[in-house]
Amino acid sequence: MYKFRALAYHAPPASGSLDEYVSRLKLDELKRVAGELARRREVWTVRAVSPPADEAAEALGVSLGKYVEAFYEAAKEVAGYVAFPLARLDASELAELMVSFERAYFSAPYAEEQEGEIVRALREVPERAGWVAGSRFAVAFGGRPVTAYFPVTTSEAEGLSLSLLYPNHISSLIEGGASLSEALRQAALEAYRLAYEALDASGSRLPLHGVDLSLSPWDTDSVAALLEKLLGAPLFTPGTLHLLRAVNEALSALASSLRAPGYNEVMLPLAEDARLKELAAVGHLRFRDLLAATPACVAGLDMVPVPATVEDRVLRWVMRDLDAARRLKGRPLGMRLILVGAEPGEEVELGAFGKTPVLDPTG
């Protein structure tokens, strides 16, 4: 049985004064919809997404810190996690915000001229806020879609979005005789039906932007295990890229027919997938494998711990490779690298994500 991984409220563009803007956020409606949806299917997390935070702060005539504090404090009673996309990056300011607001997520766009500031952020965030905080900062390549997936998301217009946790559910449908496309469609149509039922029952007039149909994992609800079942072999053996492309094409076709927002692709966040961690622990999965998968997979370098001793030049070249992959595929992607005080092959404890192998970014 699948669950709703996230229900996210996307806030409207900022206007007026800060107090007026915050008072207009429809967080009570979010709470009602979440309650009705939870009566029908488990809702794992409830979230809120700001419009680009520095631009919103400028429109409201306040500092970034004051805007983030006001939005965060208003949302935190309903939303367990709050996303603040940034148009510009100041590494020191980012680290300070992440220390102050422990359930706030941030993303910044990649640009070659911003590489130095991004590298500083990748180093300063875990140093000041702890290794787990590295999971709350991502670099966006090629824009940010409207999605319930954090941190690389944004808000363009007020409404709701959803995401699913359903690899094991899809696997069970395939075992029952369904094709991959049939299994995905069946799950998607039911998710949309339940979402609209919850909206009607709640009395909310918030528009539903849609459901991001991406296949993403959590622990033993593993995307890697599903892919291995389809491949008939361990992941990252020959045939893996072909399979990733085939699954992504099935997701893309379904998303197009349903006008689903977001990524709608396979996601392979290392720290979130038990099978990926197993493969990394025995040396079958390397950093270069995840990097090579990015042209066919939205999150090929996601939640990957690497040694804090990594050279700046390596981090710069990784980002340039990801930018090249984004240009090749013509779709946005994100990167979350977590710089830790450990060596390749060791495991680090990452809070709710559990023990995760450290990968060698040059290997």
C-alpha cells in the first residue's frame, strides 16, 4: 500500500506588507485538506513552499532573515518542513538561517560565476549546522519545478501539490500481472481521486497543481530494489541506463496525460534508499555511477556524503558535469552533497536517514 509522501502548500507571490502577506497564507485550509487526505490514505509529511525568498523579502521591503522568520513561524504549526528557494546565494547568511530554522530547506541556482559561493555554502552549512543540515540545502540546475519534493522546488502561484511513496506498491502490482505503465497509471489515478475527494470534503478552494509522480524511496521502500526486479540484475550493471530511460519515459508519458507538475522521474537519493546503501557499502555503487546516471535520472547525485577534504576544484567540476547533464536532457535536476568528517568507505550517521556510506568523489 502506498502513502502520500508529501502534501505541499505553495504560497502566492508576495505583496503588501509582511504582516498582511503572512496573514493571507491559507494554512488553515492546508490543515483541513491534510486531515481529510489522512482519513483516506497515510500522509507522511505536510509542507509549505515560499516563492523565491530573497525576491519576496525585497517586494515586502524587509530583510531576508526577517521574511524567512515570519513565513517559517506562520507555517511551522501546520507544515513540518518549509522550503525557501533563493535567487541569490550568500553562504554565510544561508548557514545562519539554517542554524536558526532547523526545519527550513533552501536551494540556490547553479551558475558558473556562483561556483565559489556554492562551494563555500557546501562547506559552511555542515560545519555550522551539522552534517544532517546538508540534506536541507541543494543546488538547482536548469530551474526549479513546482513540486512537493524538497529542497529544489518553488512557488509560482498559490495551490497544493503532492508526491507519493510507492516503489513497493508498484512492485506488488507488477507481481500481480500489471505492466509498469499500467501499475503507474493505476496508482496515479487513485492518488488524484483521493486528493480531489479530500479537497471537496475539506471545503477548500485551493487549486490542486497536481501530483509529482516521481519514483522516490525511503529505506526499504526502495527504488533501487524495484529497478533491480525490472532489470533482473544488480543496479548499475549493463542495461541500467536503458532501464532508467524506459521508466522515465513511462513516467513522463503518464505525467503529460495528467498534466502532472514536478520532475516525474526516477530518484536515487543515496541516504534514503536501503538497497543503494547496500550496493555502496560493498563497493558495487560508486560516485561515478551516480554521476553517470544523471542524464537519465533526475537525482543522480542526491543525499551523497563525501569527505570534507574534497578539493574545491573537484566540487566545481562535479557541478559543471551536472550542468552538462541538465543541458543534454533538457530538464531540471538537483544536487545534494553532504561534506562530512569521514573517509570513503566509512559510514556516517545522518539522523533519520540512518547510517550512510561515504563515497569518493574522484572514484
